[in-house]
Amino acid sequence: MYICFTKRKRLKNIKNLLNGFLSRAGSYIFLATIIARVSNFLVHLIVLYFIPKDRLGIVIYAYSFIAFLLPISGLGIQQSLVRYGARLSSDKEKKELFKYVLKKGLQLNLLFVFLLIPFAYLYPFKFETARFYFLILTLSLIPHFLLLLIEIYFRLFYKNKIYAKLEISYSIVFLVLTVISTYFFREKGYVFAIIISPLLIFSYYFFRFVKLEQTKIIKPSFVNWSFWKYGFFAGLSYVATVFLFEIDKILIGNLLQNPTKVTIYGYVALIPMSLLFLPRILMTADFVYVTENITDKKYILNYIKTYISIFSFISLGILLVNGIFSKYILFFLFGEAFTNYTSTFIVLTFGVTGILILRGLFGNLLSAIGKAELNFVIALIAIVINIFSNYYFIPKFGILGAAITSAILMWFTGILSCLLFFIYYRKMLKEKSTFTS
């Protein structure tokens, strides 16, 4: 009888979580994310078809450095906008904060681009044209920052339907531009599409939907060292997941010195890594609401239990499908040459489940309680382990070695973020209880 009661309660919690997700226009976000994933996948197929593997591998290698930097462009000030904006009560205050973040973020991104120019000439790139593509791709930091900023703006005002339309628009524009530009200009056209697409979408949605008063931009009173520290470390928390994949491609390029291997690893990992959209959908819709209710212990614990139940079930299904049909999936999507890398595919799938079940949830919860710096600690530990492990595993096992390292670290960072969240969440509740009493 107790078991039946527990099952009913669990089902009720799942229903409540899904109802809350849907009430915040989660279905629109889900649809937009699916379209974005499909579109992104088609982009990868198109560039693989139009661009030779060795030349594409050099672009992927160069862009890996930029992808690693994207979450901390503007020193992560956009992440501070999410958390601090969610805690503001009036629309006017939120808009004033948005204007301040937009101004400071643009200034910092321009500075970032200029600082990367000397880095491009100091870093020993392994391929002759990689430096050229790196320099061009640094320009993508600004439009991608602007796109992320306007997405956050719509989330803060619970305009998730507009946010979803923006995501769909960006996916379609990026796909169309990629088809046209790569057909005529190959890898240079692909680089062009990466830079221009977010700029076009930001421009349209900013001037169409964002209504800001033409007043002097004033620094909000709560913007202090803690505000900047939170944003920077929250940005690094996103780096943790991105880094685990992007550093693999950089080290494969450096250690194996074979751009074709970089391309193969990128495409074999494409399916498992694409699955990360699943927790992202939920947290995109729920993060602002969860942050507002973070001190409600009962709500947070129920949210955690329900989330883990849902994603454990999903992860089991993903492991079974990718494990049994790995060879057929790789053959159907990318061709026979990729079927020799089923072990890499399965290992990465296993690693991704660690993010689905743990890291995707507890990384966001650490940010919600204002402990984004702990995500930095986790990222730093993962970076050190990743580099040392890959210097052993890649020469010994090739790209499978990179997959093994990433899979282990995906689970390791998930478990560590879970433990740290509960330690500091209890401490936060205790301090709040002491203060109120």
C-alpha cells in the first residue's frame, strides 16, 4: 500500500512539473528547440556535403576556441541579468537593468575581440589556415552575445512565445544562409553564416519587440562586485559542459594533427551532444520561476525528485536505442566510413546521460542559489583532469580516448554539482531561518 501511495505521489509530482512547464509556454519552447535541433543537424549535414573533411576540420578546430569563450563573453554579465532580473519586482527596473547590461556587455565584447588578436598570433595553431579562421570567428562573439541577451529579455518578462519564435527564426535563417553561402563559398561561406545569422535575428526582434525608454543609462544600485562575480562564474558553469566537448577537438587536432579526425569526432559526437537540448528546454522555461521560489524547500525537493525520475527514464531509453542501433544510426546519417566509430558513439552517449540526469539540473540550481562560483570550481577541476587524461588517452586510443575522458567527466561534474548543491542549500536555508527568527 505504501508503494502504491509513493507511485501516486510521484506521478502527481511529474504531472505538476509538466503542468507548470506548459503554463510557462513550455510547449512553444519545446517546439522551438526541436526545430532548432533539426535545423542544426541539417546544417552539419550540409557543410559535410559541400566542404571537404580536411578543410571543414580546420574550421571546426578554430571555432572550438570561440565556442569555449562564448559563455563568458562580456564576463558573463548576461547570466547576472537572468538571476538579478528575476528578483526585480517591476518591469521598469528590469528594463533599466537590461539597458545597463546591453551597454556594458557590448563594451566588454569589443574589448574581448581586440584582446584575442594578439592571442591568435601567439598561440601555436597546428594548421596553417586555422589562425585566419580564428581571427574572423572572434567577430561572432558580439552577435551571439546580443542574441542571448534578447532571449533573456523575453524570458524575464515571461514572453516565452516570442522567445520560441525567435529561436525558430534563428534556426531557419542560419540554415538558409548556410545552404546558400557554403554552396558558393564553401568553408568561408559557413563562417559568414555563423557570424551574420544571429546579428540579423537580434536586429529584427530588438527593434520589433523591445520597447525601451530613451533615457540615460544608469547603473542600478545593486550592481556591485557580487553582481559581476555571479555573472562571470555562471558563465563558466556553461563553459564546463561546452569545454568537455570542445577541448577534445582541440587536443585531437593538436595531438593527432589530422583535421579529418577532428571532423569525424565532431560528427560522431553530434547525436549524443544534441540530446542536451532536453534538460535545456525545461530549465529555459523554469529557471526564472525556480529562482523566485528557491527558498521553498518542499517545492525544490519535489522538483529535484521529479526531474531525476523523468530524465533517468529518458536516459535509459537513449542508452538502449543508441547502444543497439549505433552502427545503423552512424551509417544512415553520415555514411559507412563513420561505422568504425560505434564505440566512441556509445561511450559519449553514456557520458551525456550524466548531464541529462544530474549536471543539467544541479548546475542550474547552484546558479539559482547564487553559488555560480562553485560551478567554476567544478569546471576548473574538469579542465585539469581533461587535459592530463587526454594527453594519455588520445595517443593511446585515438578519438575513443577523448570520448572516454569526456564521458567520465560528464558524470563526475554531475555528481560533484549535486553534492555541493545540497551542502550549500542546507546552509542557505539555515542562515535564512536564523535571520528570520
